[in-house]
Amino acid sequence: MQIITRLTALLLLGALQINHVMADQGAAANMLADTCVACHGNDGNSAGPAIPNLAGMSPNYLMGAMLAYKYDDDEDKLESIIESDTDFEDVEAFPRYSTIMGRLAKGYKEEEIKLLANYFSSETPVRPTQAFDSAKADQGKKLHDKYCEKCHENEGRFADDDTGVLAGQWKPFFLYTMSDYKNGDRAMPKKMKTKLEEMAETEGPEAIEELAAYYSSITD
């Protein structure tokens, strides 16, 4: 009986310690997220058309973005950090141009990046109402189904494949990002590069505008 009582006490103590750690992590994540609100909005839902929504993105996608910004001047260090941490084993970090994020991300430790990624991924995306051309949006849906749906499932809403959420993303941000890809200011996966090149050759330069109209038309 004494052994059972002691085991029960140890289990209860362990549960209390786990809850305490989780509470501490939650408080730390909230404090870190507060530093992002000015640009990325409450709970990661941006109010500015040139700044992306973070809410609902996958943790791996968000960690990859932050690590790419943090180590934008040292790709060898970036690769070493990802390979040495099991929490990053499924993370892909592609170099990218930034106006301010490259400087800001350098101030975050890897553990803080993990907390931020988990915080924003758990938030519910609020897709803003945007002006769009209906004819372009209709054509954009066809392009999405043909070139993008395989990775960006459910009309670009799906985040579980660690791809960016496109549905309801701000149109100007989407266009700026696609311009960075085209100009070589942002690296991308090989299969994405292949699809974009195929789309540009087959559908013409207006395809990106049509995709942007389609994604900006999604509000649910």
C-alpha cells in the first residue's frame, strides 16, 4: 500500500511540474508574440496589406522563415543549426530578402523561435475582405487547381504540408513575394520552381495576377 501511495504521489507531482512548465511556456509565448503585434496584428492576423498573416501557418513553415531571416548571412550556420536540433528536423529554410525581419530575427534565440511558431500556428486565421477582379479570380482558381493544389491543398488553406497558407493572404504581399521569387531574391523548393516556370511559359505573365485575385477572394 505504501508503495502504491508513493507512486501515486510521484505521478501527481510529475503532472503538476509538467503543467507548470507548460504554463510558463504559454506565458513566454504570449510575451514574445506581443513584440510582433505592431506589424502582424493581434494573434497573427495582419491589418496591413504588405505584411503577411501568420495565424494558422504550420510551425515548421514559421520556424523555417525565422531561421532563414536569422541566419540570412550565414547559410552554413543555418544548415548546422537545423541539423543539430531534432525540433528542426522537418524544417526547410530558404534564403529570402527582407526589409526589417533579417535584423529583428537575429534577436531571437532558437527556443524563442519555436515558441513563436507554435503560438501563431495555433491561432485561427481571419481572412480579410479585399477588392478583386471576379474574372481574374475565376481564372486564378483554374490555375490554382492545375499548378498549386497538390501542395497548397483546400484552395490554399491547408498548412499541414508545411507550405505557406495562400487563401485570404493579402494580395500586395502575395505579389511582392512572387516578385522576389522571380527576381531571385527569395529561394524556393525545386518542385515549386518547376511549376512556376511551367505556368509562366504556358499561361503567360498575367497568371500571377490571376492567382492573386483568386486567393484574395477567399474570406472563409
